[in-house]
Amino acid sequence: MNGTVSTGVPTVASLLSTGCAVVVGSEAGSQRSVQGVQVAVLCVLCLTVIFGVIFLGCNLLLRAESMMALLARDRWPSKEMEVGIAGT
């Protein structure tokens, strides 16, 4: 028999070769599932980053618009000051 001693006990070489063949055969099927999980996690992370950038960008844009409105209001004199200046 190939790889066994005459007593019927398998040798270390035969155990290693069959064990490696089993592991390689089982990895082929599980490797696709691992890749599928990696793709799903990557998609979720990409969507999280995209939505985070959009929401933070919109929030900063709204804040910038409100600050610009405050600055524009300060630049133009108020109507009360115009009345005071015209009255003197």
C-alpha cells in the first residue's frame, strides 16, 4: 500500500498529504464566502464615508451661509442709523 506501514498504520507523510488536500479543498469554497463578506463590508464602509461627507458638507455649507448672512447684515447700516444720520 502507498504510504502505510505493513501493520496498517498510516505514516506521517501520508497523513500530511491527505490533511493538506482536505484543507485546500475546503478553502476553495469558503474563500468565496470570505471574499463576499469582504466586499459587503467594503461597500458598507464606502457608503458610510460617502454619507458622512455629504451630511458634514451640507452642515458646513449651511453654517457658512448663515455666517455670510450675518456679515452681510453688519456691512449695511441699519435703517435706524440712516434715520439718525439724516435727522442731524
